[in-house]
Amino acid sequence: MRDPAFVVDAMLGKLVKWLRILGCDVLSVSELGDSDEDLLRAARAGRTLITSDQSLFQRAWREGIRARYIAGADVIDALALLSKTEPIPLRIDTSKTRCPECNTELIELPVEKAHGVPKEVLRKHLWIYLCKSCKKTYWLGSHYLKMLRVLIQAKKRRSTGVNNLNS
């Protein structure tokens, strides 16, 4: 099965980063352009459109484009809702994580091969994750634990029945 591929509208920018961290291939307005037509074109090419714009959702639905509508949900609710209908794992697999900024797959590097990383990070970690495209570096620091807490909350909300998703 291929990894999930999405196109997400501008109103759901935080969700874009989260989906990329979870290993999903996600395009946003920063890569495509800001028009509805740009988003629909990417969706027609095989991506699921995720939008908080009801008229865009309805247009996609009328055109037979796979789309998900998320109304007023925070990131935790959005992840819970989407994981009910899409193959989105609510766990971080660093071998699949994509760059939150540019959507490129990350390379796992031993710390001795990492450049431009703070020395205290190099002392505390064995691995650094490097974006092949934008060259940003990532590691499993204190923010990682916060992200795990968010995913636990999303799993709880998914099982208790958050219900703002239309398809």
C-alpha cells in the first residue's frame, strides 16, 4: 500500500506539518499556489484534498475528487478525525517522517556526520535527521515528548468519537 498523499488548504497549516511528521506526503499552498484550482489540480492527480473551506469541499465532491472537510477543529481533533477515514498512523516512525517544512524525506545520520547542530545535541543523541532538500536538521529532543502527548490525545479523541469530519 502506498503512503497517504494529501493536499491541504491554507487554513490548516499546522495540520500540514503534523501529517508530514507522521510520514504522509502533503502538499500545501506554499508549494502549489493559493488558488482553489491549484489545490483541486493536485487532488485530481491522486491526492486527497483536506480543507476547512466548505465551498471548496463541495466543489471537489461535485467533481468526484476525494476530499475531507474539517470544520473548526484543532490539530488534535483534526488528527483524530482523519485517522478514522485515512491511513494515518497516530505514531511517529522516524524512518517515514518527512521534513515539516518542505515535505522531503529525511535521512538518518549518525551524530558524528551531522554539521551545524548544537554541541549539546550531539552529546545527547546518537542520530540526527537531515532533510535532503532544505538541509534542515531534526532530532528527538524535548519537543518529541510533547508530540507524543498530542498523539495520545488524538488517539483518545478518536476512540471517544470526535465528529466534525465529512467526506
